[in-house]
Amino acid sequence: MIVAGSTYPEALQIAKQVLGRMEHTRGLYEGISISEIKLVNAEEDYIEDAFIQKLTFNIEIL
């Protein structure tokens, strides 16, 4: 997942919100049974006046 903000704190805040909603989520979503979601990597970048947070998740399905 990639999120962007016009300031570094804004990009971090958005990334934290995404992480809070995704990590350790379980349940049935559109017929797919998810047993675990874990953050496995995070990278930062600055491109064309935007602060970028790249979050990589491992999603385990049953």
C-alpha cells in the first residue's frame, strides 16, 4: 500500500491510520477468509513535492 502527504508528519499519520486498520485484522471479506495481516516492510520516499510511505503487508488466508 502506498500513501502520500504534503508534509512528512501528514504522511506518517496516514500510514499509522492504515497500519492500525490493517494489521492483525481477521475475518471474512468478500468471500475470502483472512486469518492474519502483518506489516512486513515500510519504506519512505519524497517524489514531486509529496512524502511517500510504502507499506507492505503479508496477508494470510485460510
